[in-house]
Amino acid sequence: MGDPILTFHGAARGVTGSCFRLETARGTVLVDCGMFQGSKTEKSLNYRPFPFDLAGVDAVILTHAHIDHSGLLPKLVKAGFAGPIHATPATVDLCGVMLPDSAHIQETEVEMLNRRNRRKGGEWLEPIYDGRDAEETLTRFRGQDLGAWFTVIPGVRARFWNAGHLLGSASVEVEVGDLRLLFSGDIGPDAKLLQPDPEGPEGLDYVICESTYGDVDRIDASAEARRASLRDEVKGAWREDGVLLIPTFAVERAQELIADLTTLMMAGELPFCPIHVDSPMAGKATAIFRRHAGELENGRALVEGLKDHHLRFTETVEQSRALADARGFHIILAASGMCEAGRIRHHLKNWLWREEATLLLVGYQAEATLGRLLQDGVRQVRIQGEEFPVRAKVRSIDLYSGHADGPELVQWMAERMPVRHGVFLVHGEEEAMAGMAARLAGLVPEERVVRPALDEGYALTRDGFVRQAQAAPPRLAPEQVARLDWHNDVSRLILDINEALRATPDERGRAVLIRRLRRALEEGEGLPPPRAPGRRRH
């Protein structure tokens, strides 16, 4: 092999599944190996084989611990990967909590799904990986300090730069011979509560840059504006025997909210009330944040907030379920941040249909996730096969995002100049990437800005990039990434049918509606005949 080849196996025109494969003459390196989220079509990629030869992968560089960047590392190890995984020491610590938790969630949710499938005659599923795979993965980690060069494979060296997104998060500078590459990872905003501003080198050949909020301009993201916005939302949600549900990442976002909520209460800007952090992982992650408080901006505010006796961490399932009986206004922080998994789902089942509840979304909600559907104003949702009307207030604030907005990303890119050959925009939906590309017009010539599709590869030459012919079709076409799929359409149709039936006042009207629906279906092919009354399938 001559020139190195970079292939985009995730976070390509979408925001999850980050995975970039760098092939060189001396070996192959992955940058990140993350889990896909969103529609069932996208999430199915987590169960499919990797689109590359595992035997050829020699090492992994991990930008940070979030599951959309790290979540398939145990699958990689389960499939036979035996090389090192390089990450910052704080990322190593966080993965020690997050990967076993991810395995536990998968085992639990697959068990529940298999119970439903057994009743319905569906297929039996195996977890993507289990706790043993996660523990084995942790033995592969090698901690690397910020700013210190380390050898990845022969002929390739790398060093980490603070990315300001999460405790331990980093951009990765990679040298392959005389070529200099920079993988941004996720870039944090300037006003991040616990993180210093992002940094990086200048004078590069290629930059792989995230674009999550490439089309967004935040009006005022200062600490004062963030806390004032949170204060107003809590006051607006306050109801006797009501609740404020905040779906949150257990790592960083939960700690930021703890710091701000307790600061507001201690300053007298909010009345004191119970704050339940319903996530075993959040409790463990918070202990890691306490250990690394010296590396954090405003670490003292977090440490002080953790002393507040109104703050309560739940560990067991029984403690979590007991929150359904809590009286008086209270706040529940629970994972996951996009409502796709974790304990937030049973809190939603308990509260979404009640007018005295408020759901506050404080982070990015990817297309086709439950969080995005709620944010977009759906009136009914299906959770674990059950239907629920949405009577709770659904609110959003964007000031806790871990991602830089458009102007901040452009400023970060400006500080990396000159970039001689190309910028690859990743980790963004179509509108965000288009907005980011437009913003780069004054910095990088248009023909040097690329929005790669899933599984697309490029040779990185000394004269510019060259798109490679694909040996196999991509696992998903671009129009299937970061989009609602037919599963979402079916769920929406079922909800609409049930709502129409409930709104029909009598049995005769409902019978007419059902006949019309059946007639519409019979215009298609393969519809089974109606079952006789009382007959059951076995």
C-alpha cells in the first residue's frame, strides 16, 4: 500500500456510531468504535458484522468515553481484537464504568425483548456483548497523557489535545510518515461548566471535524444564562406532587446539572427540593469526577454540590421503582439522555401521561430517538411495546450541550489553519453539515470540504484526497442514515389508528373504520384473511 486510506464506518452524515479506519503501509488503526443510536434500521448495525477484516486491525485510539464513540469496543474484543486501546487516563477511568454499564443495559433490554418476542413468535436475540466482554476490553486500555507523543503502530504516532467536551475528551493528532492528520473528536463549547476551552495544533494536511451543531448559533451560552434558564424551567415545572424529569447522560451532563441545581438552591434562587440521580453509573462516574476535580474548571462547585443533603443517588432497581411513590415536587435525573435506554424509560411510562409532570430535554436528540419524537411534539408514544399519551409538558434548553455551536466550530477550525489538503465533516446530520460547510467558505476552498457517506473511503495523498471505489455496497444508503424508518412509521400508524378508534363514539362507527382499514390493506398483497371471532393463535 502506498498512501494511507481513511474509511468512515460511522458518524457519517449522522451523529452516532463514530468509527474511522486508517489503513497504512505498516498496519491499520481505528479511531473510535462507537455504538449506533436512532432508528431501528441504524441500531441494527450494532448487531451486524464489522465491515472490515478484524484480523487487520492493530490498534484503537479512543477520543472519549461516550458510548457513541466507545460502545462497540467490547464487540471488537469479543470478535478477536487483541491490540491496545489508547485513551487519556480520565477516559480509561470513565470507560471502566461506562462499558460494563452498557453491557448490563444490553443484557437487560435483550432479555425483556426476548420475553416479548417469545409471546409474539419473534426471533431470539443475543446481546451484542456481555459483562465479561466489557471487562476483557478494559484490560486493553493504555493511558496516554495530553500532549505526549506515543507510538500507535510502526510508522504512526499520535498525541492527544484537550477537546473540552467531557472529562478526558481529546482531539487526536496523528502523524503517518510526513502527513499530519487531526481527528477533532467532539469539540466542547466555550462556556462548558467543567471543561477548559478546546485546543489543538495548527498547520495540518487533513482535519476530520465534527459538525453536530454546524448550523446553530447560540444566543447566550454564558454560565449565568445557563443557570437562569434552568432556574426558570424548574420554577415553571413546580407542581404539588409533580415531577421534573431530566433525561441526561450519566457522565458530565449529570454532574453539570448537579452543580447548577445545588448552586441555585444554595443561592436562594430556587426552593430546596429532592434531587434524585437515578443511575448507578452516574453515581460511579461522579466519584471519578470527584477524583479528577483538580483537572476540571469549577470542580469546586461540583464538590460542594455533592455535599447537599437534598441530593440522593439511587443504586438498586427497588430504589428506582420506589421513586414512583415519591410525594411533593421532586427532580429526577436519569439516563439515557436521548430516552433510548436506561431507567428514564420507566419514569416516562409512569409520568408522561400526567399533566403535573414536566420533561426537560437538555441535550442533543438524534433523529428517530424517543427524545427527538417527544421534542418534536408527538401526542402519543410507544415505550417497550406499550402506548402512552403525552400529557406532560415537554421543554428543551440547549445550553447544556457538550458540543460547540457553528461559530465556535469555525473559530476552532480557524486556529488549525493552514489545512493544506482537505476537511472531512463528520458527526452531523445533513442540515448541520451543510451549515458548517457554508461557514468554512472563507477558510477552506469548497472543493476541499467533504461530507463522506457511510463506509466511504479516501486515499490521503500529498497532493489531496482521492475517493476510493467501494468493494462492497455501504451497509446503509445515505438517505437511511439519521432518518425515521419504517419501524417509526408503523408505530406512528398504530398510534393514529388507536387514537381514531378511541375518538369514534360507538361500536358501529369503529366497525366501519376497521372495515375501511382492512379494505385499504387488501389492495396490497399478502394480507391474511380476517380471523374468526374467538380463534387464537398458538
